[in-house]
Amino acid sequence: MIPDYQTLMLPVLKSCEQGEMVTSDVVDTLAVKFQLTQEELEQLLPSGKQTTFSNRIHWAKSYLKQAGLLVYPSRNHFVLTEIGKKVLSGNPERIDTKFLMQFEAFQEFRSRKGTQSATTDLEGKSGLSNEEATPDELLRSSHKAIGDALAADLLGRIRGATPQFFEELIIELLIGMGYGGTSENAGKAIGRSGDDGVDGVIDQDPLGVDQIYIQAKRYAEGNNIGSGAIRDFFGALNLKKAQKGIFFTSSAFTSSAIQTANDLGVRIVLIDGLYLAKLMITYNIGCRDEEVLHLKKVDEEFFEQ
């Protein structure tokens, strides 16, 4: 029988005790450990694009990463953190979502403002029992949990990238949102020494009649943007004689920063890390559609004819 993703958490964590591991190798190793049959190994998700076993290992990895026990040094690779090593040194009998709730990073992930989802095991069940929820409620709950996990994954990768990558990502996102029309030069990252305090600029319209200046701060979680940074950006906009600016960060803004932006005489829009990840998902920047599900209902008018 294919183990559920929570049962796989401890074996996945143990798999990298000796160092960095490749996901595909872990899939092969654990398939042998759990004595899966060829039929079980070939069982696909309804999308037909991934095996059930690989998918469950992916979710085990994802949750371990959100708890801070794993990190992804490169694509399809993962390695233990110091916290992960400490957990394994305690010889736990099982690791599951209840176990992971002892870690502040995982608590923050599960309760993050604006992304809190029902407790979901991602096997088609949710915190609502079948007696309490309709099938479409269960499906939407699971869909939301998947989206929340994707947003957290995207944000983690952004924070691990270079500042230059972050600036270029912002420009690509804004162009994807329709700024600048179809012009190849609609936006550019200009965050270098002598940039007068701005990291990018993008045309607001196809002809470039009006421009929006951008500030991009790739900060770690908890290193929040204060009011001083907002005033500095305001000063940079004045130097450019600009009336509009967007301040992006991979962290968050303090309440004083938000108040300062509201009080200034120019339009400054603040985009924090969580909002940025949601925009990336909406406009398929750094992610892509894997499967589209259509929910259908009876056409009552058809039968009333």
C-alpha cells in the first residue's frame, strides 16, 4: 500500500542524514523500503502527469521545508538544516503535521494572515468531515491548501535568490500584469550604484507616456521594512519628479511604514512577500498550470424548456 505523505515525512528526513539528496533517488530508495509493487509505483494522479507516490514525497518534503527541517540548495535537491539534524538526533518515532506544529516557522506557515487553510492531508480530505462539508467544499479547501503551499514555496525561493534576480522578477511580473503594453523595453531593472534610490522603472502605458518607479528589497522573513525606507523611496521619487511608485519586499512592512506611505503626497503602493507570491501565482510567474478542473452543475433552464 502506498504510504500517505505524513507517514513519509520521517523517512524523507532520514534519507538525507548523510548529505544532500536528489528527489528522484529518494523516490527510488523509499519505494524499495516500503516494498511497493510495480502497479503501485505506476499509479498516477487524476491529472496523469505524476505518480501518486512521487506526489506524496513532494508534499512530505514541502512541509518539512516549511518547518525549517529541510532546505532546497538547488532544483530537485534537498539537505538537512541544523534543526532537521537536531530532530533526527532525538530519534522520533513519527513526524507528521502535529509534530511540526512545535516549530514556529510551521505555525506561521499554517496561520499566515490571508492564507489560512483548513487542516488538509492533501489526500482528498480536509479538516471538515464528509458529514460536515459538501464535496465541492472539500475540493475547494484542498485547492486552497495547495495554493498556500505553493505561495510559501515561491516566497522561500525568492528569499534565497540574489537581489538582482529579485529586481528582474518584479519587472517580469509587472509586464505579465499588462504594464507597458507589448514594448520590449517596457520595463527594466536599474538597481545599481548611482540609481538614485530606485531599482526599476516600467511604463504605465504602451507609449511610455507615464512611468512607475520601483523599489525592491529582498529581505529575509522577519526583517521588515520600516518607515525610514519608505521616506527614502519618497525622496528618490522626488528626484525623478515621479508621482507614482511601487515598493516590493520579500518580507513585510511595519505598521509605521504603512502609515507613512498613506500620509505622503505621492502614490506609493506597498507589496509584501505574501501578496507578491499571490500575484506570481495569478499571473503564472515562476509557476505554471499543472491541471485544470471544471466543476459543472445541472442547467435548470435546459430542463424547463
